[in-house]
Amino acid sequence: MRPKGDLMRVVRTPAGDVVLDDTGRLAGRGAYVCRSTDCLERAITKGALSRALKTPLPADLRGALAGGLTDQNTIEGGARGQE
């Protein structure tokens, strides 16, 4: 298991948006993903991230995460209203 500081936190907010949470304090359902591209690809391809967030992932999520966003960013196309 990796230290939490080595991971990215992805959150499905109460509004249904999927966002990167650099602070680790956003409200909503969160999942931690390692920063390596292989690990990220596996989490998305196998559906682990989608299952953890309990929502379908937006199509541009892979690019947004792989781009190494470091601040809190909304990933467009997130599922809204799916609780």
C-alpha cells in the first residue's frame, strides 16, 4: 500500500461532478489513485475508479488525470444527479 501523499484523490461531489481533490478535504465520495500511468490506466480500464465513485466516468477523465492536474479542477461531462 502506498502512502496517501503519493496518490491523487478523485471525488464525486454531491452535485455529481467528478473533480480532482488536491486538498483531500472536498465533500463527496472519494477514491485514491496512484500517479503512475500504468496504474491509472488499469483503474479506469477495469472499472475500479467508476465502481469506487459509484458513477460513470466522463470521457475526458483519463486525459485530465494523466495531465497531472495539481489544483482542484472539475472534469467536464461528469454525471450529474446520480446519487
